Amino acid sequence: MTTSPADPSGYVRQREQSARDVRWPDAPEPLPVAVYDNHAHLEIEDGDEPRGLDEQLARAAEVGVIGVVQAGGDIDSSRWSAWAAASHPAVLAAVAIHPNEAPAYKAAGRLDEAIAVIDELAAEPRVRAVGETGLDFFRTDEGGIPAQVESFEAHIDIAKRRGIAMQIHDRDAHDAVLETLERVGAPERTVFHCFSGDADMARYSAERGYWLSFAGNVTFKNAQNLRDALAVTPRERILVETDAPFLTPTPHRGRPNAPYLVPVTVRFMAAELGIPLEDLCAQLAANTLEVYGAFSD
């Protein structure tokens, strides 16, 4: 956790470059019907040539990606997300304390304060979702689980009181996430960001009216479970996202990701589903607007 900047517009984070290929992939062919990136982290700079928010949005628009839902994961990134949405007509915001951040806020005695900040931000008109929130049993040990659950339930309450959508982060916690939603009551518009379950979970979720958002990892060779899930998900429940700068789709896996690469994933999904590309694009766009509302005020 860091001290929140006085001016959210100046907040950026750097992704670790390590030994991976940090060259930006070439732009794909534009989509025939415009779509939206359901989930990205554009405050995180990546790549060999840093690209600011304006440039990222312009490059996305050139290939038919005309809007982005910018997601927060702590106080600072959530404030930046709300600022970006208020400043750019192509951006809507999601705000939250990420489940892996919740234990640290709890240990510092600041979880209630952090949730109060998220609640305040969630009242802003271009903040259209609480996210990403949920449970992560991969990166958090057993000692941190109670704080995750406390935070998740508080975020569910915010989404329901504010009447906005919720984006769920679920890693190695499928049963616990679904149980929590059943026990507490899910918001009317609940999205599994970067869906990571299998076909059975996809059917179960769709039956309960949840949306499933597929990221670039649906293209990965070892992700047959995601392709199986995509195949059984009703088309009116499918969304697409980048989770940029992470989860860059094949054939660019490991390189920097950004909204302009959404067409790679959408084309792959259309081929998997055996439907015309323009039909899938139109459905994805309609689904996004149903969940988050119009991007233009």
C-alpha cells in the first residue's frame, strides 16, 4: 500500500519487465462491429515504449474497441480508475479492494477505511461496477482468508446498495465464491472477470444470471477448460476482456497486452463457437452495455 496521490491523474504503476519479450505486438485487423474491453488495468505501464491512456484508447478505437472498463484493486488504483472514467468518454470505472490486498489492509487496521473509500467512489456516475473483488486462495494463505471474505461481502453490499455491477476475481476459490453469492445474495449484474472455471461452473453461473468474461487465456493451449466453458455459455452471458497488461492472447503470449488486442481474442472465440465474427461482436457489445450502461453520458 502507498500513500494516495493528491492528483489521481498522476498515478501510474510499472509492470516488472523481467526477461520476457516487452515489444508491443502489431495491431490486429479491425473488427467488423465495435466492441468493448470489459476489464483492464491501464494505470499499469508496460512494454518497451510506454503508452499513456490517450494513446491506448486511440489504438483500441482504430481496431474497433471503442470503450474500456478500467478496474481498480486498491485505494490508489480505484481513485485513478474513477478519474480516468470521469475524464474520458471511452472509459467506465470499476473500483474495489482486490482480495489479495484485503489482508494487508486488515493487518494495518485500514480495511474499514478502504471499503468506505470504495463506497464513496462507487457513487460517482461513471463508476459502473465494484471490482475487482472476490476470493483468491492461490496467493493468500489461510490466515488471510477471513479478511478476504469480509472484504468480498462488503463489496457485494456496496454493489447492491449503489445499484451497479460487480466484477469477481476468483482464483482457486470457485466453490467458496459461489457459496458466498448464494448465501449473501448476488448483485443483479454479477460478472466473473477472467472466468477460470469449467463447463459445469459456466452452466451453473449462467443459470443464476451471471455473466462470464473471457480473457486472452482462452486462447492458451493448456486452457481447454475455458474453451469448454465458452461452448456452453449462452451467448447473451458472454463478455470479453484483456485484463491488460496481463494474459496477452496467443500468438503474443507473454508480451504486453492492451485493449487494442481484444480482436485477437474475439476472432478466436468466434471460431471456437462456429459463428460469424460480426454476430459475436454485436452480441458482446450488447452484453457490455446491458451490464454497465452506455459509455456516453
